[in-house]
Amino acid sequence: MSSDFEGYEQDFSVLTAEITNRIGKVPKLLGDEKKQMVSNVEKQLEEARELLEQMELEVREIPPQSRGMYSSRMRSYKQEMEKLEADFKRSRIAYSDEVRNELLGDDGNSSEIQRAHLLDNTERLERSSRRLEAGYQIAVETEQIGQDILENLSHDREKIQRARERLRETDANLGKSSRILTGMLRRIIQNRILLVILGIIVIFAVLMIIFFSVRKH
């Protein structure tokens, strides 16, 4: 089980390294090249999410006493994933100095007003992106808290089920013991009745012997 998890870890590390490299290239591209790079990164991010889901399934199959270490690693990978997604969002609206100079070049065709508008719009997009990122972070943290609560509830449910099973076993053992004791008491009573009957028979025989002995004399 842990070997499967470690295999997914290696795949995740290689994939995130590739994503980080491509995200760094996005602000340096324009037009179709940028669209293609963005599309590639989106596909790789989806693959990374699927790997995280597989890793989380593996963690759930690990015994509770050994699960803590893997859960901690999963939280680290999720934080890394969140950072990649945030960096990717910023890279889509960001431009390197070289690209910005190309877009705003002094070629006589672009006026100062147009350049100012473009810069202003870029800043607005960046501010909106930061607000979206903050909202997304809050949503992710809320989801993580919910997952932790569900995991704790699942552990509590397992404990309750084990306690119920022990109670059932105890009830079954008590029932078996009660039947054994009842059988023993029944045999004791039967033995005592037999002893009383044998005693009566012996006394009756002795009396008969005495009676016939006296009668002969």
C-alpha cells in the first residue's frame, strides 16, 4: 500500500516540476504560443489533481495508527498544488518586461493614453486575480477543515462499531454462561432428588428387614 503511495509521490514531484517550468514561460509568450502553453499547463494541472485524488484514496486504506505521517505529506502536497494554481492564474495575465515593451513599444502607432489604459487594465486584472486567489484559499481551507471533520467522524464511527461488536460478543458470552449455569443447577437438583429417592429406598429396605426379623421371632 505504501509503495503505491510513494509511486504516486514520485509522479507528482516530476509533474509539478514540469508545471513550474512551464508556468515560468507563460508570461514570456504571446498569441497562439501563449494559448498553447496555457492549455498544456491546464492539462498537467488536471493530471496533478488526479494524482492527488489517487494518493488520498491510498491514505484512506492505510491503518489509522500509521496514517498520520501520510496525512501530513498529503497536506503539504495540497498546499503545493494550491500554490501552483495561484501562480498559474497570475502568469496568465502577467507579462515579462520584454513582452510588455513589445506591446507598449514606442513605434508611433500607440499613444500614451492607450499605453496608460493597458497598464491600468493589467493592474486591475492583477488585483482581481489576487482577490480571487484569496477567496479560493479560504474555500480550500474550509474544504480541508470539512475533510478533517469527516475523517474524525469516520474514526469515531469505527470506534463505536468496534465497541458495539465487543458488546455483542460479551452478550453472547453471558448468554452462553447463563445456559451452562442453568444446566449445572438442573443436574444438581436432579442428583439431589435421586439421592433422596435412594435414601427412602434404603430406609424402606431396612425397615422391611427389621419388620420381617421381628415377625419371625
